[in-house]
Amino acid sequence: MTAAVGHPGLTAGIDRRWVLPPSDTAAQQCHASSVLSVGGRLLCAWFAGTAEGTPDNRIWLSATDHTGRWQEPRPVAGEGTEAHWNPVLAAGPDGSVWLFYKRGAAISAWQTWVRVSRDAGRTWSGPRELVPGDRGGRGPVKNPPVLPPGGGWLAPGSEERWLPGGAVWDCFADRSDDGGATWVKTAIPVDRSRLSGAGVIQPSLWTKGNTIGALMRSSEGFAYAAESTDGGRTFFPAQPTNLPNNNSGLTVAAIGEDLLACVHNPVAESWGPRCPLAVSFSTDGTRWGPPALVLEDGRTPLEGIFPAAAGSRTEAGTQAPGFEPRDTGVVTDGRGEYSYPSAAIHGDQLVVTYTWQRRGIVSAALPLAALRLAAARAAAQSAS
């Protein structure tokens, strides 16, 4: 088993809270949270059910109150009898809140549905299909859309084909110039002759000047990056970066115009351990420094950070036996897994939410000043 790449110990001083505390039963899993700052509070959505891909999976939502505490979650999408997957919360171009999510029995044929809130997530419209007739998932697949320079709305998407000879994965960007009513899809190309595995999925987008950057999960042990200089209408071919990636979801947040923070599992092995969960920094999205902050290290006793988890069935530091990827969802019991981060700037903090052993959802608040200090230290260490 490949070890994490040069990570420091657990970072102190991070405000960690349960969004969804773990239950006493192993019969329910939760995963793939999405966090959004809107109207002075935070929203967080995720899917939960018996296991990933089972028909009882539904989308749940929690919000912070005026004190910053997470409120009791409630189901927000659960139509039909199909599994629900991968919610993505996003602020629309007109200021409304959008909840994108997938529906379907298989990843290769799932569809993207959407609900819209005009009151910062308190009430929601009925569901509608994002792109009628879609099969494979249009719009955002894990991370939220961005507003490109010059207007429009750009969503990071991907599709997964599960074929007899193996899976084939590709990324794309979906652009809307009418506030999300219609979408135009463009590929993020990759040289498949250079790939040893399925490919790239689940981009995270950011803007810097007139450039749009994309960082992608891959089957190659390292994240891939691509750029667009025409508002996301075309992308240059994706290239490997030096950022370790374990074929699990990652997310990128722009800290001002000069710094990018990526929350990821710094493990250079496809389907490798989803621990630790760390933050690395870059100024261009291609060259990344070593992990500078650690949100979860798998070794810290639960009682030391999360008193509510004392006596839970899974001890901290226990590694998962592995992940069995399928078109109907990954099979795992989640032990030792801290994964699928989502991040949002909230005031003077970066708030990250993530999966905790498939049994809970955690939020971690990191002051922006501390992020910049950690980035500077990591850069100095790399230069020495």
C-alpha cells in the first residue's frame, strides 16, 4: 500500500465540527458533501442510504444557525426509486441557490436534476432535469460552476463509461449563457495513449484573470490540469501535475488572485487510501507544493477532537480494506476514509466539508490568514 506523500502531522487550531455526527449503526452510509456560503450562513448537502448506489440514497441538507452551529439535517431531494448521488450546491448568476444532483441506478447512465432556491436554501422548487434526455450526467459532477470572465456560467463535468474491457473516463465543461436554462458541452481533451487507467474525472474549476483552470482526479496517481483562455469554450489538453492523487475527489479554492488551495488525499496510488486529508498550495494550478496542512491523519483519537464520537464502532487510524469500483457505486465500509472534500470561502475563513468514514460529515474552518502563512512556510521549505 502506497504511503501518503510527505505529509506533516494533524494541524492544530482548526475548528472541526460535525455536520452529520456518526450514528451507532453501520447500516447507513453518507458521502459526497457540498458546501456553500450564502446569506451569511453555510449550507451543506450530501447523499445518504444503505450504501453508495443503493435505491434508498437521497439528498440531505443542513444549514448553520446564527451561532454557526449546524442544524438538524432534512431530506431535500428524493423523488422516484432511483439512487441519488453527488449533490452540488452553487450560487447562480442571479444570486439564487442551485442544487444539482444525479439520479440513476448506474453512473454511466445517471441524469442530472436540479432544484432552485430563491431564499438562500430555506425552500426549494420542484425538480427538473438539467438537460432533457441526458444520459451520463450533464452540468457539475462534484465541484460547483464558476463565473467565467466576460459572463456566462461554467460547470465542471465528467462522464464514466464502464465497458467490458475496463472503465473509460473523460472530463468536459458545460457552459450556459442564459442563466442555466440551456447548456453547451465542450471536451477537456486528454491524450489517452499516455494513460494506464480509466482517465480523468470530476474537475474543479477556478478563474485567474482571463484564464480558467481545471484540476482533475485521475487514475494515474497524480492530478491532471488543463486551461481555457476563451471563457471555457475550448480547453488545452490536460497534462499531469506533481500533485499526488489517489483516484478520489479533490477540490480547489482560490484564495485571492495569487494563491490556490487544493484539499485532497496526498497518496500517489490509484484507488489508494483516502487518508490523510490535507491542503496543498499552488500559484498556477500545475506546480504544487507539499501538503502544508492536515485536516485528518487517521491517528488522532476520536475523543480528542470529536467527543460525540467516543465509543464509536470504528477506531481512528483503522485503514479501509480497499475500494471496489463499480458502475453501480464504490463498495467499501469506509474505515479510515476521510475524503471527497468541498470548500467555500465564508467571511475570513475557508470552510471544508468532507466524508468521515462514510458514517458522518465534518466541517473544518481554516482562517485565510493561516492558509497564507502555511503556504509561505511550505514554499520556503521547498526552496531550501
